[in-house]
Amino acid sequence: MTEPGGRGMALHSKILIGLVLGAVGGTVSNLVFKGTPQLMWVVDNVLQPIGQVFLRMLFMVVIPLVFTSVTLGVASLGDPRRIGRIGLKTLGFFLITTALAAAIGLLMVNLIQPGNAIDETTRTALMTEFSAQAGERVQQASASRFGIDTFVNIVTRNPVKSAADGDMLGLIFFSLVFGLALTLLPIERSDPVMKLLDGVAGAVMVIIGFAMKLAPIGVFGLIFTVTAKFGWQFLQSLLLYVVTVLAGLLLHQFFIIPLLARTVANVGPGEFFRGVRELVVTAFSTSSSNATLPTTIKTATRNFGVPKEIAGFVLPLGATMNMNGTALFEGMTVLFLAQVFGITLGLPTQIIVVVMAVITAVGVAGVPSGSIPLLVMVLGMVGVPGEGIALILGVDRILDMCRTVPNVTGDLLTSLWITKSEGLKRTPLEERAA
């Protein structure tokens, strides 16, 4: 895919180049100028702000995008009975793939046991380095209430407040109900609202186009910031843990997801991986399912021909509720930290970890490092010191980038399965290009 008019380099290629240059530049800067005021000034006052401007432009359109896409998706489906059926199938598929990912993570960490490879000196140094941040995370987790209240609070009291606070579950619930209400109105009353929402959605997509023009520079700034601060030497101390998590994510991304795409959606691995190139790079560089949502919707409709009403219904739900990579990461991290602290978790406890990884994945914010507060909560449930989260804070940004990829490709897979299971036809390639 090239830029409009057939000229220039493809956007995903530009983003990838920015990512590689940022990683190399940040690592070299860390080696040559580590901790110098000059490097920190450049990072804090130039490169990090550039990356944050790019991310903020994406986050800026998430609320109107979710509201318009979910509402239009529900209203376009028409029959309320059909909405209920698709909703249940979507949630069921989310739970199955998320549980599968969490189980894969636990299996791998039991086989490799990365926590047993960290020596006492390294452990103490890491705890000292991140003790302040760990305290903040523990405090944040203790203030969070997760349980039946989470599901009660999905029914928002004030949708405007939910939008302002970034309460995606509350906003999505309101959008679902609003779209459902439009299906019950006479066509002469619902049609003007539908046209207005369609116009807003179109304007949002134009804004997204503006943001994506900044993507290569923004990605460079984000990656340079991470590598300049942490460097290779620090990451090396947790290499086995990182490799284990990456191996689990790679297994799920390159074996489980394409296998499911072939068996349940009739999409071959070649077609699947060709179609998700830009999506993968965007997810990796932003570390956010919400920020990647515009690209996920575009990929589903343009590259795979998923009907717009299915993409608009399934994918915003997935950006909030379907976190395959996050569940895998959480399960692996709980067991890793248990190994670090010499705590043995039996099979029943590990099953609890899987269940909690799936449940908390629903409550994870689709933003960078959104899983950390809930992860601390799970650690406390199984007797692992919550302060142990300090051990992985330094590498969390890298892993967050990686686990976002199966998060969003799992959403895409769900939209493909829903399309097939509903007996709908994907738009032919020639019609998508028109």
C-alpha cells in the first residue's frame, strides 16, 4: 500500500523506520551519554513531548469514535434480537481467546521458570530502583475496587462524565443502549440522528488522518525516550523473563491467532498477516488498544472487507474488553514474581490466576500500562508481595508494546468470526478499493 496517488513510501514502512531509528538512537545515546543532563533535557523537552503530542491526537478522537461507531453499528444491525445474539457471541469469543492466552502464559512460565534465574543482588538493585513507583502502584491498586461493583458501574449514571473520565465501559454501555433505542424509533425520527452521527464519524476519520501523518516522528520520539532512559544493560538483567513473555506472545500471535483465523473465519495465514501489517506496527508503537482502534477499524473494513456495522460493534468492545496479550502477560508475571520471592503456587491457585487474568483483562484500561494496577491486586490475592511489581516496571513499556499486538489482532479475529458466523459476506477486494 502506498500513499494516495501511488507515490511515496507506505505509512507502515515510515512508522517502522521511525521505530527502528528511535530504538537504535536511544540505545546508543544511553551508552554514550547515560544520565547526562543534556540527554535528559533532550528526552524530556523534545522527544517525549513529540511522542505525547502524537498519542494525544489519537486519544483525542477515541471518545467520539467509540460513541459514533458503536451507536451506528448497533443501529445498523436493526433487529434487537440480532444485536443480543451477536453481543453474546462476541463476548463468548473474547472470553475463550483470552482464557487460552492466559493458559499459554502459565504453561510457558512453569516450563522455563524465569524467576529462579534472578540473583539476590539484581533483585535488591531493582527493588531499590523502582521502590517509589512500586509504592504508587500498590496504593493505586488498594484504592481500586474490583468485583460486582465493576459490573454495576458499567451502567453509567452520567454518560458525559464517563466520556470525560475515560470510563470506556460506561460509554460503550450508553452507546449500545442509544443505538438500540434508535432501532426502535420510526425511520423518519432515527434517520436524521444516524446521518448526524455518520457525519461526525467521517470528520473523526479525517482528524485521524492528520494524526497519522505525525506517526513516524511520534513513534521515533516514544521509542527513543524508552531506550535512552533504560538502555540495554538494565533490560539484560531481566532478559529471561522478557524472552519468556515475548515467546508466549509470539506463540499466541503467530500460531494460535492465525490457526483460529483459518479454522473459524476461513482466512489463511498469508492473507491475515498481509492485512495486519499496519495494524501490528501501530499497536506496537502506541502500546494502546484505544489509540489503535481507528487503525483496527480501518484494517477490518478495508483490508478484510468486514461489514462496517460488524466492525463498529465488535472492535470498540474489543478495545476495552478483549485483552489476549494482557491476560497472557498478567498470568506469566504473577508466576514469575512468585518464583522470585520463592513462593510456590499450586495448580488450584494457578487456575485462580487464569480466571483473574481473564476477568481483570475486562477491566483494564486500553492505554499504556493500564494492566499494572489490577496486576498488583491479583498478586495480593495469591500471596505474592505487591511491591514485587517494582521488578518489572523497568521493562513493562517494552512488554506493553508487544502485548498490545495480540490484543488488537484478537479483536480483528473476533470481527472476522462474527462476520462468518452470521452468514455475512466480506466485501470483495475490488469493491474495497473503489
